[in-house]
Amino acid sequence: MKSIRIILQFLKKHLTLTLLAPLCVIIEVTAELVQPKIMSEIVNRGVIGGETDIITALGLKMLIITLVGVCAGVFSIYAAGQVSYAFGADMRTKMFTRIQKFSFSNIDRLQTGSLITRITSDVTQVQNVIQASMRLLFRAPFMFIGAIVMVFMLDLKMAYILIIILPILLFTIIYILKKTFPLFTIVQQKMDKFNTVVQELLSGIRVVKAYVREQGERERFEASNEDYIASSLKVSKLIIIMMPAMSFIMNLGVVGVLWFGEYEVADGRLNVGDIMACTNYMTQILMSLMMAQRVIMSITQAEASMVRINEVLETECELDLQSTGVSVPEEGDLEFNNVSFRYEGSNKDQLSNISFNIKKGETLAILGSTGSGKSTLVNLIPRFYDVTEGSIKIGGKDIREIDRKSLQDSVGIVMQNTVLFSGSIADNMRMGKEDATEEEMIDALKKADIADFVLSLPDGLNHKIEQDATNISGGQRQRISIARTLISEPDILILDDSLSAVDLITESKIRKALNKLKMTKIIIAQRISSIKDANKILMIEDGKMLCYGSHDELYKTSAEYKEVYDSQVQSAEEGKL
Ligand SMILES: Nc1ncnc2c1ncn2[C@@H]1O[C@H](COP(=O)(O)OP(=O)(O)O)[C@@H](O)[C@H]1O
Ligand SMILES: [Mg+2]
């Protein structure tokens, strides 16, 4: 129902074309309905009655009516096309605008792959059905009723045959449709599953190749593909039976008309032309029923798509970019007060009771094993997710009160799985700062120790980065990402394991460059060498604080920290030997 409301709301915007399409359909159908009647007159009066001069006149009339009908038909197709394509474009724009406002937890819930299907094939599905329905929804019933009326007008006795045949036909259609509907839902589910499998296989294709798992994955693909085909075939079988069954019943009716008509004609109560017209009308009735069946089936399919589209349009974006007018305080500490966080749908806190305080310009290092919640913690600072309990403050202001634009401008984060966009290096740098000059870009690249590499490329800053940055190394990608964040000159810089793919010498160069910058820095790293000099070190395990303090303090007081430190220093020394 909601889907229909959305569609109607849209159609209101294209009222003229929406109304013209059915109007033209009615003209088209009227023309088709009149033709058998004229034909019967030509036969009755012209051919049998010998009024030969009437043939040309009636023939001409028929031609003109046909032309009018065809023109009306063409226009209705055009109008339906215009409206439905506009609908598709409008829906896609609306969905895209919505998705751009999605928070991280929205995206967690409606997966990227599923969003792609929704914005492409689901919209196309609905668009096609609107196009077809704008014609068939009017054409089918009008033709059905019109043809019945015409038969009644021809001869009442022949109409009795219809009265017997029609209920049988309708019963058959309803029976088969009832059987197919549940199957449709199954086909839709299998299709969704197939999409998921394909998406997974394609996005992981490199890993699959690396582990030489093509065979296994191929089997998975084929299983899902066959599953989908099997259920589609079941539906097709039922539909395939429906067509000949309906024709058979209708042809029985035609036989009835011919058999019954023979007596009537012999007795002189009926003309041959009327019998011809009657059989024509019966065909039209059959056609209208087939159309109706097609519309009903495609509307149910589109309904499923519309529900999926609605899910996107109606997702509450908890992090709507509303301006609060409060900007990030110039000076002040970054404070975590008893912060706890739980992912939506999870049954356990991922972070619990995290508290610390770092002064402006200081460096905080976060240490912890994989899965301990380091990325989760730093993602709370630019409000990718909101804290579940406690608060995060910058300069004493709760970040939830700060204008989101101002917050995100002042917090620069290089994420763990960082993404470079396909486009030139300069394009990527401009994502950090729209109006960045070439000097600014090179300066930022220098700080990330990647300027020499970029400038050594034949096309320098204009070097194209391919999709997924496949044409540069992991370490180069990390360094360009750091430069992209540095160029925006954030007040708080967060590096989430951003130097993991960089060699030790380069890392120490970058660290030196970063130390000269005045911004507050939060660094997640595995190597103790990158952490040791930080003003404060926070060690977390399983979402809880293990210890917090400077290197010297922790080395003395925390057994866990000492263990990590000693083991790394030791292995480094062994490496030297
Ligand atoms: N988007 C998410 N939705 C639900 N759970 C998540 C999400 N991201 C991470 N997690 C869970 O949170 C835990 C901590 O992850 P993360 O903060 O990435 O750890 P770290 O960065 O320390 O390796 C993991 O157990 C992971 O399963
Ligand atoms: Mg992480």
C-alpha cells in the first residue's frame, strides 16, 4: 500500500502524461473493438449481399479507424515510457541522496552490495512495471468488457456461450495464479541469494586466486545459479501450462459459436459476418485475460522491489548533517569520559568505560591486539558512530553538540582500510582540501614521505590511480592517504594502523615530520618504536583499558606493557645479530 502511495505521489508530478496514457489506450481499444463489427458488415452486406460499392467505403472507414487506433497506441507507449523513465531517474536520485546521508551503522545494516541491487535492478523492475501497467492496467479490463458488450450486441444467443466459457476461463486463471504467487517469492529470494554470492565471489576474486580456490568457488556459484534456475523453471512451467489451457478453453467457445452459428445461418436468423465478428471478439477476450494475468504477475514482483527501495528511503539517518551552529573550540583537551560503545544488533559492549584526557598538541598512542576495539574507539571521535554511554569532549564541549561539519573538518582520520578513489593523485588530494594548490599538495606528500615517488612518476601529480588502487603498493597507498588527510590541516589527526605497510626507515622519517606538526595526534600502531615517544600510551584489551600513561610510567607499573615492549625490543635485537 505504501508503495502505491509513493508511486501515486510521483505520478501527480506528471499528471498530464499519466492521464493521457490511459485515455489514448481507451481510444486504441475502441478502434480495435469496432473493427470486427465493420468487418462483419463488409461480409454481410458487401460480399454476401452484393452491395459491392459499400466495400470501398467501409474499407476506408476501417483504415482510418485503424490509423487513429495505432496513433493513440503509439502515443500511450510514449507517455508511459516518459513517465516511467522519469520515475526511475527520480527514485535513483532520491535513493542516492539518502544513501549519502547514511551513517556507518546504516551502511552496516544495508550492505553495500544490497544497496547497489536496490538502486539499480530494483528500480528498473518497478520502472518497467509502471511502464507496462500504465497501458495494460487499462487495456485489459476495457478490452475484456468491451468485447463482451460487443458480443451481446451482436446476438444474444451467442452470448450464452460466453456465459458458460468465461467462468471456466476465470477459474483456470485464478487457480494457476494462486499456485504461482508463493513460488514468486521463492524465486525472488533465490535471486537475492544469487546476487550475494556473485558479489562475494567477485569482490574476493584476488583472494580466491591466491589460494587457488577457483574450483570450489565455481561450484558455489553454480549451485546458487542452478537453485535459482530450478525455482524459476517451476514458475515458468505453470505459466507455460496456463497459455495453452486458456487458448484451449477459448477455442472450445469458438467451436461452440461456429457449430451453433451454422444452424442460425441455415435458418436465416444470423449472418456469416456476425459469426466472424463473434470469433474475433472471443480472441480479444482471451488476449485481455492474458494481459491481465501478466500485469498481475509483474505487479507482485515489483511490489517486492518497491519494499526494498522503501527500506532505503525510509532509513532513519541518525547522523543527519544538521547544523547546530557550534564549532569545535580552538583550544582544549580531548577527553573520553567513561565511554562505552555497542554496535547496533550486537549483544555485548565493544568498548567499556574508556576514560582518558590528552592535551592539545599531544600524541596519544593506542596499543592492543587485533579485535580489541582500537578502530572502534577512534571512529567515535569524528562521530562515525555515537557513543552508547559516557561522553567525548573537545575543549569541554560534548562532540554531539558540535556542528558535524565543523567536527569532521577538525578531525582528520586515516582509516585502517583506507580507500583511494580512481582518479589522479591530485584528485585524491583535493578530497582533503578542495582548493589545494600544487605546492600544498607536494608539501603534504613530503610530510608523508611520498613526494619523491610521486614526482618521479612521468605524469607526477596527475598520475592516475586505478580502481581499488591496484597500480600502487600498499605502503604507497597508505602514505598518499596520510598526505590526503594532512593537507586538510586537521586539529586532531588519527592514524589507524596507517603505517603498517611502510618500512621502518620510512616510518621513522614520517614520524619525525609528524612530530613537528602542532596538531593533536592519535596513533594506532603495532610497532613499539612508533609508540614509545608518545606523550601518553593507552593499552586496551577486549574493549577495556589495561593501562594508561607515558612509556616510562607504564614500563615501571604495567606488566602487560613491559611484556609487549621487551618482546619487541628483544626480537629487534635478535634480528640485528
Ligand atoms: N561495523 C561493525 N559492526 C559490528 N561489529 C563490528 C564492526 N566493526 C568492528 N566490529 C567488532 O568490533 C570488534 C573490535 O573491532 P576493531 O575496533 O576493528 O578492532 P581493532 O581495530 O582493535 O583490531 C571486533 O570484534 C569486530 O568484530
Ligand atoms: Mg583496527
